Amino acid sequence: MVLNADFRPLSYYPLSLWSWQDAIKAVFLDRVNIVSEYERVVHSPAVAMRIPSVVSLKTYVKPARNPAFTRFNLFLRDRLTSQYCGDRRDLTFDHVVPRSKGGQTTWDNVVTACSPCNLLKGGQLPRDAKMWPDHKPIRPTINQLHTNGRMFPPNFLHDSWQDYLYWDTELEP
């Protein structure tokens, strides 16, 4: 797992992870500090080294203030849930005001929708389709995306990562 210089994960969802090879390379390039190690050792002809499990960057990386509009970030903003029916399967995105009616692909006009809802709504306005999103689409902040990301912890979390992760186990995704 990769932590920023302030010991916070670079991202929660997806969790900031590097391959063991990238972590070792960063150690030898003096770009990171090893915070924790696995028991497993790798060998080169001259060196034996335990594989880093948690590293922190030596230089602080300032997080972006405004998240990029991507499919992944949109799904994360909407908590991986169709905004029309609440389903979590077969997710796509839907233009609330269809492009055919002048709608743009922006944070304020796109929501997560399951395929059946997207097909049902088609190119109609919400009032014509009688389908309204559960939440008004907004431009999220990085903090909102991080908060939502914490609602979906990865399937695997190594014990050495626990001190640096703050999952909200009280909330249901």
C-alpha cells in the first residue's frame, strides 16, 4: 500500500497499491520510506530484502482539488448504485437531460443507471419517462469521493495496512 508523505493513502477506492516490484524499485530510487514489511523475502545475487507492505512517499503529493469526470468517479459519487432503481448490477451512465435534447456530459447532468433503467428511460426527459434520479447530480469534491470510497473496502486488506485505513463500517453501501 502507498501512503502520501502525511501517511494517508493516496486513494481509498481504488486503494493505492503498487506491485512488490514497483515498491522495491521506489525504495532503491530513494523515493519512499518503508513503513511495514511482509515476512516474504526476495533475493538478488547481492541483496536479500523483505517485501515492503506499506511505503510512504518522501515527497508530499498534493491531492487534486477537483476530481476528473470519469466513469469510475461517477459510479463512486453515486455509490455504485443505479440512481433510478437502486440496483448495483450492470451499471452504465445516463444523461438526465438526453444529449439528443441538448444535455451535456457533465457532473450536473449524468447519473449512474443500471442497463434496464437506462434503456427504459431512453432519450426521454425525466418527467416524460416518469423516472427521477434518487439524488440530484452534482460535482463531487475529492473528500466526498474518498468518503464514498471508504464505504466499499476491498476484499483483501493485509493486517499491516489497518493502521492507515479508516473504513466506515457503520455505513451500508
